[in-house]
Amino acid sequence: MNATSQALVKDNAIIFSLVVLALLLDVTGIMKSILPRAIYGLPSFSAAGYFLGISLICRFVIAHRAIHLAVAWSLIVILYFGWFILIAALTEASFYRPSLLVWLCIFASFRILRFRNESNIEIDYLTENVAKSAKEKISIFKCEQNFAKTIQRPLVRLNGWQRIGIIVSGIWALVVISNLIADYSQTFSDATSGSCPTFGDSSVVWYDSLTKSDLSIFQDSSILACDDAIERASNLRAAAISGDIAPQKRIEYFEVFVVVSAPLLLLWFGSYLLFWICKHLFFKIYQWIEAGFKR
């Protein structure tokens, strides 16, 4: 184990110990008796490799330094939603509740992304033989300056527009997640009620546990008049009361990920594209026109 690995383990000994402890409790089945509502087994064990592995690659292979706080949070959010999508794709489960091990791995991943090891590097340039010569001292001083510049590279600082973009992105994600929580907290009766119900047009999908088919008032049309929507919703509510259907709900995590990320990708890509066009095209045209008046 090299100095960097030792410093990483030393600085995060508590969280890594908790991850190992949670993993052992999952393997032995003790955690399942403590928190029975969570999902264990492979969906829990593989979280350690997923979160810790990707964060280690981002920190030590791609970035080679501590990742900016805003970037680290963005990566954690992406990894979080990506994990739910991966679980949904591999297990085809309609319900998933993360275990304690998953949450500890998420926190450990954040600590890895933010880890800086400059303070753990020990180096001694001055020896007895070098100190005898003034010329050698000057050379050592310059070497120390260059080394200090190398290990004390500042993190990439965000400008005002980028910070505004991060705030807007966070607000958008909070709005989507808040709506998701509100939809998921509704009962079947609440979901099928209203003056113009939109039951079935949400990331929270209701399905019949008897037939495993999705329930929606938009079975044959994506657009309905309010009167038709009320009638179809009332029929579903009546069928649930009579026992003909047994409504259950699940979250379409991939759809949530698309709803959150697609507008943000368009926002960021469009902003940078507009900036590049203004900088490299419009400004060049302006300079070309201005040069013509100076002749």
C-alpha cells in the first residue's frame, strides 16, 4: 500500500470501517433482522463495487486531485440515480429500498472524491552535502517552489454564471423530486380523483398486482377531455373498491432520471454552445467589420 492509499484509509478510517461492518452484517443476515424493509443480497453487496469503484476511478485516474465540491455533489447525484437504473435493469424489481450499506457507500464515495493528499506528502530536500554550497541551496529552493506549485494546485474555480447554473440545476432537481414524493404519497383514491385527473401520466406508475398490468386512464389516447378522464378514473376507483383490481405503485427510476437530467443537459450544453458561438463567431465578425472602418 503506497503513501496515498495509506493517507486515504487513515483519513477515512471511520467510514470505511462502517462500510466493512455493514457488509459483514449483510453477508451474515444480521442486518436483515435489524432493518427488514430494505433489500439485501446482490443488490446490496454490489453497491460497494459500484460506488467505491467509480469514485476511485474519478478521483485517482481521471482527476488526479480533490474534486470540486459542486462537481463532487453532481457526481454523487448521477451515481445515485444510475444505481437505481442499474438495479431496475438487472433485477427487474418493481420495488427497491436501499440498505444501510448502500447509504454508507454513497457517503464513502463522496469522501473519496473530496480527498486531498497534499498534507500527507513528506519530502526533505536539504541534506548535509547540499547545504555546503550556496549554488546548490538556490537550486534546492527553486525545486521546492516548483514542487509546492505542483502539489498545491488550486481547484478549478467556478465563475458567476456557472454558479447560477448549479443553483438552477439544484432547484430543478428539487422540484422534480418534490413532485415525485407528492405523487408517491398519494393513495389510489387520491390519484384517481380531481376535477381533471391525469392518472397514469407520472413517474409513479400504478399497476394491478393480480394481472401485473399497468393502470392508466390513457390506455388508448395520450389526450383526454376532462369529462372522459373523470369517467375512466371513476371506473378504476370503483374496480379497486369492488376488488376486481389490486392497485400497487412503483417508481420508474429511469423516467425520473431522464426528467431530471435531460433539461439540465440541454441547459448546460446550450449555454456553452451559445457562449462559444458568441466568442468565436460573433466577436470575430465584429472584429472583421471594425477593421474595415479603420482602413
